[in-house]
Amino acid sequence: MENDKRRMAFIAAADDLFKEKGVSQTSVSDIAKRVNVTRSLFYHYFDDKQAIADAVIDCRIDEFISYVQVWSSHLNNDTHDALIELARIARSYVLGPSLIGASTARKRDGVLLQRFIVRSSELLANHFVSSRARKGPLMQMSHAPHPYESFYAMSLGIMGLMMHDPQVTDEAIADIIASALRINI
């Protein structure tokens, strides 16, 4: 149990430092210092800085997918508002104050954002084609000839659009999703 707590302390420290300084400007020594341990102890938990960056991204992906799962479990007949809320959730991770959003501002850390978008698109596609998510407007897309691939491509495209044009509105994103799903909102 102590190992799990220490590992999470390293991840939390790295997350904070990556937001403050960026991944490329954060050293293993910075992370160890933030946790108040020796640099060598860091290597007991992680092979290198890339390994802890991956762990931080994995935590963000898990958090993002959890929000989407809660969102989809509460779908009702108000499709327009639901799709706007989905756009807000995605935007908060892609462009918000999280590590992901901070990395977008520092183009040098773009690989983190790319990893987040690709991995979360895989998990979103899996979620949306699962039987748990087949209700409301998502039901229509799950009957497409290639539902996984369709959801995956749509997720990549939406998050890529948010990255490319941060000014695109949540309403526009909702309209794009509705158009892709062929539903009236």
C-alpha cells in the first residue's frame, strides 16, 4: 500500500510540475524534490521521465473516460444539450488547465496531447459501441457498418479540431457530432 501511495505522490508531483514548467523543462530531480525524496528513489518507481509522463497521461485518460461514462449513463431526450456537454468535457481535457491543455500551449510537449487524443479515442470508441452506451442518439451510430472505426475517427477529428481551432464553439461541435450521427437536434 505504501508503494501505491508513493507512486501516486510521484505522479501528482510530476503532473503539477508538467503543468507549471512543461515536460521538457521538468527534470527527474525536480519531481523527486517535489515529493521530498532522493532522485534514486524515483527510479525505484519509474524507469525514466517518459515513464512518469506516460503514467500522468494514463491518469488523465482514465479521468476523462470516467466523465464520459457518467455523461452517457445520464443521456436523456435532450440531445442538443447532451452533445454540448460532451463537447465541454472533451474541451476541458484538450484545451483546459490540465496537463493536456497546458501542453498544447507549449507545443514542445505536443506528444503528450497526441498520446492523450489517440488513446482516449480508442477508449471512447470502445465505450460507445458497448451495450452499456447503446441508447439515445448513440444507438444510431452503433448500427453503422463500422461503429468502432466511426466513433474512433469522429473522436480524433473532434479533438483535433479543438486543438487546431480553440475558438470553435461547443455548439458547433455538437452540430458536427449530430451531423455525423445523422440525428436532428
